[in-house]
Amino acid sequence: MKPVTKVVIPVAGWGTRSLPATKNIPKEMLPVYNKPVIQYVVEEAQSSGMNDVILVTNRDKSVIEDHFDHNLQLEGYLESKGKLDMLKSVKDVAEMVNVIGIRQKEQKGLGHAIMCARSAIGNDPFAIMVGDDVIFSGTPGIKQLVDVAMSENMPVVGVMEVPWDCVDRYGIVDGEEVGLGIYRVNDMVEKPAKDKAPSRLAIVGRYVLTPDIFECLDQTEPGVGGEIQLTDAMRTLCKKRGMMAVKIRGKRFDAGNWPEFLAANIYFGLQDEKVRYPLIEDLKQFLVLE
Ligand code: UTP
């Protein structure tokens, strides 16, 4: 397989689970400690060798593209005040990657969002990273998939074990473990009932796919809610050319889920020495039960 240098990050959803916070601010721009959610995702892509980032956006999300561009007025102000660390941090974000913005003009699901990126992908293998899933790990989450895709010459989907009570919220993989945390996928099923689920290996927002996924998406009929499901197209791809699953080593936070979003803020705050101890003191006070 050719090296994976392009990533599609779909960010065009409504973010209804996060309302009213997301009435005018995209979910992907909500801060986790001192950076917006999307910056963690793009940093993961960049540190995995992907410099071409295709953002699938909508008319209300141009602020996401702006975040990865220069703000010359702000940079000039920071320079004039000698705030050079801050200046570096805002310049670094602007210079991180090449951003290609593509509009999804109707919100017809994740599969449809990926179809919108077709012309930017061309004939190369590519990654997909869902714009509201933050993964904190040693080896970046998407790099763990790329390594297996390159060695097996096959598409790869990222999975994590979830409690049995949660399987009906995810696409679930039916696979055989062929190496530590590496599975050959037989099939996958979208949001199964607990007693019908083949495993508790849930598909999380990381994929490495081959460009023939677009033909599979063309053949995919809209499913639940009229949406084109990526999982349905991946089932076709899996039958056609095989697929692997990798259990991602690390901690994942879904920014669209309030408890996980709040936990992510505390987690990343605790990593910073300056914030750690005052934060722990505050938390101790909140956690005293009456
Ligand atoms: P989600 O279902 O998690 O996001 O989709 P959502 O639709 O924004 O959020 P809720 O459920 O209403 O709270 C997974 C990812 O796919 C993108 C979303 O932006 C998110 O990053 N997506 C979803 C699109 O880009 N287009 C769509 O039509 C649907």
C-alpha cells in the first residue's frame, strides 16, 4: 500500500447532543483544556505523517478552517507585547497542515460526508478521523492503524472494547484475533442489540481505507434516518478485499458525550503542571459528598 498522507475529517454534523453549546459554535471547536477538540485530531494526523487534511464542513463551520490559518492582527499584537510563547503557539497551528475545505451541502450521514471528499482523494489510500473523537495515546491512534494497513496491504478500522450495555450505540466488529489486538474482520453490524452483537469491539472514529470505498458508497442505499452509513459501505469493501481491525491502545473521549467531554477537560488539565494542583484542590471540594 502507498504511504497514507491524506486524511478526511468530517465535521459537518449538527452536534445535537451538545446543544445549546453548539447552537453557534461547532462541536469540534469546543475547548478541551486549552485547545479546541479539532486541534487534537489534526495533531494526531500530523504526527502520523498526514499533512493534507480534507475537512468536510458546512456553511456554519468556516471557523474551523480559520483556526488552521494565520490571524495576522492577533500575531502582530502578540509580537508588539512580547508575548512570544503565545505567538509561537498561534503561528504553529496555522502552519501545521494543508487544509482543503469541502462543503457537505446536506447532512446525509457520515458515509455521505466521505463521498463529498472523493475528488480530493483521487486514487490513493486515505485515513478518516472523526472530528469529535479525541484519542490520547503513546503511538498516535491513527498511526497504529496505518502500520497494520501497510504491513497487511488491507483497509483497517479502529476498534475499542466497550461495555456490553453500550454495544447498541456503535458499529460492532465480528472478527478473529490474529495478533495481539489485531483482528481479521469477517463482518460488522451497525448498532446491534446486546444479545445479537458478535463482540463488544466497537468501531471508533479512526479508519484507513482504499479508494474503492467510493464505489461501495455509490452502491449503499440510505439506511436509518435516510443517512448513508459508512459501516454499510465498509461491509461491502470487507467482502471484496478483506479488512483488518486494530484495538487502539490509548484513552478515547467522544466530545459529543457530556461526561466524556468533561472527563477529557480534567484529564488534559491534569497533564499540565501549572493547572494540576489547583484543579485537584477544586475537585476535592466538589467531590465532598454531603
Ligand atoms: P455524530 O453523529 O457523532 O455527529 O457524527 P453529529 O451528527 O454532529 O452529532 P449529534 O449526534 O447530532 O450530536 C460523527 C461525525 O460525522 C460528522 C460529524 O460532524 C461528526 O464528526 N458528520 C455526521 C458529518 O460530517 N456529516 C453528517 O451528515 C453526519
